[in-house]
Amino acid sequence: MQLEIISKQPLNPRHATPLLFVHGAWLAAWCWNEHFLDYFAAQGFAVHAPSLRGHGGSPGRERLRWTRLAEYVEDVAQVAGQLPQPPVVIGHSMGGIIVQKYLETHSAPAGVLLASVPPAGVLATTLRIAARHPLEFARVNLTASLYPLVAAPQLAHELFFLPGSSPDQLSGYFSRLQDESYLGFLDMLAFYLPRPKRVKTPMLVLGARQDALFTPEEVTATARAYHTQAVIFDDMAHAMILEPGWQQVADRIIAWLNERGI
């Protein structure tokens, strides 16, 4: 499959290992291109961000709601296989569970999870959202579409960003949100959960104190499953890669990669 991939090469290469960024639900490769790709390229990394099938400029939109999470994992494997050597895989939100499943059967120098779906899945998250927004959640199940949860800017704002963020500043992000796979949601709920014991790759696990989707306790449990400690950013919400404090997140990843000699 010919996926949309945003790639950037460093002017002054300082790291042989490329970085592969995997986006989350309702997003596409553009979310990494807002800040992260240029910033990491400036630090000497070759960086690559695919739009998973059915997202952004990649094919498959017509059957998106029936796409399985395993197919997204295949997309990551395809892109990684095209690179000169195995990349560090970095996933945000749904991209985090895709990274976890990818690493069960593929080797990588390191993995990074940002506000990731935990190994336990999204049941607790689903119950919280259903309690706060029962009508929108009913529409999700009646239409087999996850778009009702982000269709209104105030809902997307609540899920992704801090309450005090300016809606005007965020309007450009909201306009690019899209539908997400309903079967992929069911996979994250119960049918395709990670098996951390199969993963041998060293992991960095980052979370946000104000995340409306995954609590600090869930992020901490994710880190524990991968035998590490979570790093929680206090004044951030779920969209850690787009919020004003994104550079703190990027710098923490870079510092960790440098510590590992990557």
C-alpha cells in the first residue's frame, strides 16, 4: 500500500538510527509535522511519519471504519522495512498501542509511548467518555463511527487540550480531525490488546497530568508493564505533541535517546 509519509532529513546528521512516528486516532501524519519532525531533524535525526491507511493522504478511507488494528501494525512494519535500519518507534495515543503490538514481533532500538492506550485497553476510558457524553457515545455505536466524539470543537477540545487553551488557536487542528475505525476501537477495547511480556525493546513512557483520555495512574501502569517508570508532565493534556509545552516532551525523548547512545 502506498502510504502518505512525511520524511525529513537532517542538515547535519548526528544519529544513524531513524525515528518513526505513529499518530493516534482521528489524526494523521500532519500532527507530527506541526512541531516534532522539524525539531528532531534539527537535532540530527532522520524522521518519518506515515499516515496510517484511511488517514490523511493514505488510501483506504472508504473502508476505514472496518479497518483492524493489526492492519495499522502492518503499515508501521511496511514503513519501517523501507528504512535503512530498524527505527526507534514513537507512538501517541492509539499510535502507542500500535507501537506496542508492533514490538511484540519486531525488533527496534527503542520505543516511546506518549499518552498511550495502556495494555489494559480503553474500557476505563470508554466508560468515562460514555458517562460524560452519553448521546455522542450512543451515536458512535449506532453509526459505527467514532467521529461524533470529535465532531464538535468543544468535544475535541475537552478530549485533546487543556481547558484554558484558546479555541481560536486550536481551530486549525479541529478542522483536520477525521473519523476513526470502529473495529479498531473494538480491538483496543478487548480484541487485540498488547502482551508486554513479548516485548524486549527498552521503552520510554510519557503521560500528561490533565489527560482526559488516559489518567496518570493508567500511564504509570503502562510503564510498570514495561519495567520502567512513567514521566508525567503536569501542565499538559492528551495532545502532548501539539500543546504549547510540546518542546519539553521532545527534549525528554531526545535526552533519553542520548542516554541510550541512539
